[in-house]
Amino acid sequence: MADNKQNMSYQAGQATGQTKEKASGMMDKAKDAAASAQDSMQQTGQQMKEKAQGAADVVKDKTGMNKNT
């Protein structure tokens, strides 16, 4: 009877460990996905900023307000 109880306790511990390991793996994947999304958003923001600056420069050139030329 004691052996059976120890075996059940061992199996419960194994299941708990496996669950924690799976949860840790899922958290790592979620962190990686979030970091990737953040990088993508930063790149998109930078591209939008550059396009807006380019458009502003075109307007300044056309209206003679660009002092860089």
C-alpha cells in the first residue's frame, strides 16, 4: 500500500514538473512573439516617419520653403 502511495505521489510530481516545463516553453514562445511584433512595429514606424519626412520635403521644395537646398 505504501509503495502504491509513493508511486502515485511520484507520478503526480512528474505530471507537475511536465506541466511547469510546458508552461515555461509556452511563455518563452510568447515572449519571442511579442519581441518580434515590437521589432516589426518599430520598423514600420520608422518607415512611416521617413515617408512623412519625404512628403514634407517635397511640399517644401514645391513651395520654396526648403532651406536645405
